[in-house]
Amino acid sequence: MNITINAKQLRGSLPDVVARVRRGGRVTVIYRSTPAFQIVPLDDTDAPRAALAEDPLYRAEPVGRSTDGKTAADHDAILYRR
């Protein structure tokens, strides 16, 4: 069973995600509208994976646009003090 969550949801529900993965689930984490990584059970590391280019989430378009004219780097500087 694979679920998809964003990074904010991951931070807010980490104990639930850990429990789900321990039961054999897989979690795809989205960061900035793009799949960033998967969380899989340890015993699942040898399972064959589909090519990333075949994953429909990988090819998905961004879900929104900035309305303030700033770039993603500008937003990072504001949010993360970079």
C-alpha cells in the first residue's frame, strides 16, 4: 500500500507514518510539488522499483504559482533564512 503526502504532513504525522511503514506500507513524500523520496520498510530494499520516469507523479506539473512575483529561491530565503 503506497500513500503520498507532502513534507508538511510528514512532519505533523511522523509517528503514524512510521507505524504504517512498519506494517509494510510505502510513503512517497512530495516537496515543492515534486516527489522527493520514498519511505519503505527495511526488508523491502531489494524489491524491484519502476523507473522514475514511469512514475506519473514524477511527470506531474507544479500545483501552483507564486502570485507575488518571487522565485522559489526568494521564498526559501524568507522561510529558511538562507
